[in-house]
Amino acid sequence: MENALVDVRNVTKDFYVGKIVVHALRGLDLAVHEGDFLSIVGPSGSGKTTLLNLMGALDVATGGDVRVFGRQLSTLSRRKRAELRLKMLGFVFQAYNLVPVLTARENVEFVLELQGVGSERRDRATSILEELSLGELVDRKPSEMSGGQQQRVAVARAVASRPRLVLADEPTANLDSKNAEMLLQMMRQLRDEQGMTFVFSTHDPLVVSYASRVVTLRDGTVVSDESKN
Ligand SMILES: Nc1ncnc2c1ncn2[C@@H]1O[C@H](COP(=O)(O)OP(=O)(O)OP(=O)(O)O)[C@@H](O)[C@H]1O
Ligand SMILES: [Mg+2]
């Protein structure tokens, strides 16, 4: 489909556990469009994390075709996939994954450094944290922040290089509803003001209520795809 940021076509993913094959994805189709605020839902084991990992070039499909920004991932080397992840994508995981010995600002700076940003990275890190109303946390280490604050810093870090696409696997799983709401408002601000596209998996009805589109998986395929508003 035209202008799809991510195009997943007839994708299968098998995992081998000893001699047993688990068919995690079974011929799944999904096109993600610019500006989507897309929530992937479905029972435990339905394939949400597997799908996000494929879209994020963290893993490779067994069959079918995954295109991200028009590039067919199966044709890319491991190194090219790593480069695509670093330069074009933002990731948010359930367990915030901040570096414990670094402050919030240093965590953001660290990722900008990996992305090749030069001496302006300190200012860039400060400004993204301030823009997302996290200015008072810049000098705090993860152990000095609440879970909600850590997750908001993790989102700031994921978007510091202005990726076009942010993938989040159960981003609110460890948060209470107030913190979850703050996180969602922040992500929606980034979508509305900067046109970033978000895809998140969730079991959380609050997250679903914020989504512009809800895709339901069951047994490794899409069983419904609903756009709201
Ligand atoms: N590395 C792996 N090795 C073997 N099986 C796996 C692996 N990863 C996932 N699976 C299996 O693939 C299926 C889909 O798993 P997946 O983690 O994508 O589900 P999910 O929808 O994210 O579930 P949850 O809501 O519990 O996070 C499950 O049957 C799971 O056991
Ligand atoms: Mg999962």
C-alpha cells in the first residue's frame, strides 16, 4: 500500500523449542501509516511482541515480507539492520532499560552519541527533556526517579533523535493509571506536534482508549483492525 511506513505481508514466524515448532505468526498482514497511533492488542501469546520485534528489525521473519520505510528487511545484513534501528527507529520497552549509573540527561546523551551527534548532544538532551516537562529530572539517576518518571525519560531517550517511528512493547505495564496517562499524553504530543508514528502493544484499556487505531491479534494473525476518529 502506498506511503506505508511499515508494510508486513503474509509474514510467518516460527520458533523452535527443542523439536517443537511454535507458529508465533501465521501469515500476518499489516500496513502502518504515517501518523498512526496504533495499539496492538490480543491475548497473551497471540504474537504482539514477535510482531513488534520484526517491525523493529530486532528479529527476522521466517516467511513473507517486512518492509520498513520501503526497505525489505530480509535483504539487509545484520549491520544494516542495526543501522536502521539506530537511525530511524525509537524503542520503548516494558522495563525502562535506562543505564543505572547515568543521569536522565546522560542516558539521552548516550544514545545521541551512538547516533553520531557531536558536541551539541548535551543541549539536545536537555531540550528534549525540558520539552517533555522532565526538566527537573535531568540530573537524577534512575534509582532517584519513580517508575513513571523513568519510563518518561525512556520515551524522551527513544525520541531524542526524532525517529519517524516509535515502537513500544507494553509501555505502561509497570505504571499506575496516573503515570500511564502522563506517558500517553506525552506520546500523543509527539505524534500531534512532530508527526511521529507510534505502534504499541498493550493489555491496558487506558492505552487502547488513546489509540487512533486498534489492531487485534489472535493466534498470530490479525482478526480485527479498527480506526477511531
Ligand atoms: N524466543 C522464543 N522462543 C520460543 N517461543 C517463543 C519465543 N518468543 C515467543 N515465542 C512464542 O511465540 C508465541 C507468541 O509470543 P509473543 O511473545 O509474541 O506473544 P505476546 O502477544 O507478546 O504475549 P504477551 O501478551 O504475553 O506479551 C507464544 O506462543 C510464545 O510462547
Ligand atoms: Mg508480549
